[in-house]
Amino acid sequence: MHRNTLAVMLIEHTRFKNIKIIKADDAFEVLKSIRKNLEPFEHDKEYLYTIGLTRRNTIKYIDLVSIGCLTGTVAEPREIFRMAIHKAASSIILSHNHPSGNVEPSNVDIRLTKKIKESGRILNIELIDHIIFCNEEFYSFANEGSL
């Protein structure tokens, strides 16, 4: 991970803490802001984030779970829920970008969403959305009724 990426994540974590997430658009604005602060050469990688929420749907933390390459990243339930367990989050929003610019979920994205939803059910940490985003648009599994 590039040092600037880590620095951006530490700054963004405190900047967005306690912001209320009412709808997917709110989460997208936070994600878009984080992405805007990355170095331009880092925009061709896939970034997987979790946003941990309190019971009142305010941001408790934002975790950069993994950084991949142009075509994918590592997405394992133990890594996705690690911070949620540590910080006692009530729910999470899973999110990642598609460097291709196409926000439509792949079959891998659909399978991952189901796997994380079930893992969250077992852990009693609700997955309230999975957002796939690009520069100016996003796909929300919750908005599409796919959760």
C-alpha cells in the first residue's frame, strides 16, 4: 500500500466519523470523497472498504480491507468483519470500486454479497448494503432489492 493511501484513510476515518447514513447516496458521497483524495495512479486498482455503523446508522469507522489490481481484490469474510467485531459495529456497508467504470455487479460480486450477508447473519452484524462505485455513479444492492 502506498504511504499516501494509508495517510488518506487515517484522515478520512476521523473526518467521516459520526456522519449519518440514511441511504446509499450518503455512503456513495463518502466513498467518492475518499477516492478523490487518492493519487491519480492509484485509480486503476480495486479498493474494498467496509463502513461500520452504529445502531443509529452513524459511521463508526471506515476500513480499507484490501487493495487489489485492475480486475479484483481479496474479499474474505474474516477480513471484512474483523474491524466490525473489534469496534462492535451494529451493521456494515460493503463497498468496492470497479476501475473499468462499469458499476454492474459481476457474478463474483453477487456471490460475495450472499456470502457476506450470511456471515453477518451468523455474527449478528447486518450487511445493510453492498455498493459498487465508480467516479460518478454507483450500484446499490439494497436499492435494487438484491439483499
